[in-house]
Amino acid sequence: MATEHPHAWAADAIRRLREHDRRTLPTPLRPLPLPSAFARGDIRVYVKDESAHPTGSMKHRLVRAMFAQAIADGAIQRDTPVIAATGGAVAVAGARLANLLGLDFTAVVPAKTPSEVLARIEREGGRWQPGERPPAAVQEEARELAARLGGHFLDHFGDAERAVAGCGEPTIADEIFGQLSDEPYPIPEWIVTGIGTGATSATVGRHLRRHGHSTRLAAVDPENSAYFPAWASGCADYATGMPSRIPGIGRPRTEPGFLPAVIDLVVPVPDAASIAALRWLNSAAGPAGGLAAGPATGTALWGTLHLVARMREAGTRGGVVLVMGDTADPYRTTHLDPGWVRSQGLDPAPYEADLERFARTGEWRTHRA
């Protein structure tokens, strides 16, 4: 009996990855109504809703590209175990896509990973095991496990940017500009995203340069993260050694996928401001009539409103696109829980007052940001 050539399995696996996401791509581009002070239509804001991916996060797009790249490279074959080091959205997406391909998947997770995330990994067909080392060493622990099992380590910090560049089409930037083609401002003034692995900002920045668009790229960065000081100082290996409290974005050190040269502006955002903006988005009183977004989207909204205010002051017309990275559901007992927020020493109230004043008058004060 003839044995199937490994190239045939690889081609079929990549086809299945593409087919799996075809019905959810492109992810929606939703208008975000601005307060009445901006209602003239001179400035329009859109939300690129990456929570529409099958696992509810923009990390799904990155992980799909990483699987496709590793399969094309021969690093993942039909019986290769896949190992990741994360207790977040990458693990959930990795579990789902590995299950789709009939591959074993294990996430080595930090000790304080929420039980909701562990349950989601299991529901998607994956396994998890707690890391036995401090959180900063979980990556190396997972890499060693992959070596022992003869598996593939899914290094989202080291490989995501390269994978999206090689196997990530259609990219998020391709989709944004396609969706804006019939809008009043088909070339937006700004695109706003956070920085986690650096893959999304690198993808958008490259697209802008490749196509000669006048759009500028802004990245938002939470407290404790190394990206803003690295961008501002030009120090490529800047490190803070402190973890981010905003899931999915911010890192204690700059990661390999971070390309500061393609970013026009990095906006540092206080964590309490991110929480205030998150609540504003999720509230029926918010400008979108309620948008179930995660905390990183709160960070992006705060930076977006800062840019909108700058455009208004300068008399600039145009569009702004902010990237919504994930949904609110995983954060009901953390960032959306007032008790948890207090336990972190965060006070969103002053920033909520800023947002209320902005909604009422269009006035944006930036002294805290």
C-alpha cells in the first residue's frame, strides 16, 4: 500500500487552516459613533473587530500563520506534538488549530492562569500543565518540553512577526484598506493598535510603506511595558522587568517582532485609564451603545481619543481605525470586576470623569496620559 507523501499532508493541513477561517474573514470593521461634539462627520472612527475570529482574539490570526509557516517549513508534520508557553489567547487558539489538524497540543501555563482560560484550552481540545518555574522562565520550560517530546515549540514572541509576513495573507492591513474603500475616508489618518508580540504593528507598518499610504501608525502601551521607552529612546533591548497588567499587550522587554521604525507614534496609557475606557466601551452609555471588548481595546480607545482630539484641534478631517483585540468575556472576574480593579491599586474614577466630559463637551484633557 502506497504511503502518502508528507508534502500532501502539509498542503492539506494548510488548506484546512485557510478553510477554517474563511467564513469569519474579513473580520468586521464597525463604525464607532463619536460624541455629539464630533458629529459633523469630519472625523470618523472605526473598530476593526478581531474578536470575531473563531477563538475570540486577534491572536488567532497570528497563531494560524505560525502553524502554516511551521508546516511549510517542515517543523510540524502529521504526528508532531505542539507546545506553547502561555496562559492566554495564544494557548486557546493553538489548542483549536492543533485539534483541527489532529495534533496533540500542550500549553505550559503560568501558575496564576485564570481557571476560565484553562477550561477554554480544554474545550478546544488541548492540554495544559502548570509551569514549575517563575513566569519569566515558562518560555524556556516549554521549549525544553518540546525538545523532550520531539515536538514543535510555538514561540509566539519569536516567530509570529516572521510567520505573518510569510503566511499571514490576507493580513489585517489588507482587510482594513479593502473595507474602507467605499467609506468617506478610504485612507485613514491613523491606525491604532497595541503591541504584544509586535507582529500586528509590524504588519500594518510594512503595508503602509509598501503601498505608499499617508496613514500613520500609532501604538498604545500600558504601564510597566518596555515598548514606549524603547521607541522613545532608541534602545533596542530596553527592559523593565515588570509584567503588564493589560492582557495581550505590553512586555517587560522588547520582543524580536517589535519594529519601532515602522511606528509613527507610541502613546503610553495608564492602566487605570485603560480600565476606564474599557468600562466606557462595555457600557450601554458608551459611544458605541455597548461594545464587549477586552482591556487592550480600552488602551487602544484611550489612545484613539487622544488622536481624535489632536485632529479636531488641528482642523484635520479623516478616519481613525482602532484594533479591537479580544472580547470582554475572559475579563468578567478581573478587569471588569470593580473588586479586582481595587485589589490592583487602580482608580479609574478620574479617567472616567475625563471620558464623561469628552462625551458631553468634546473636551479632551491629556495631562494624565
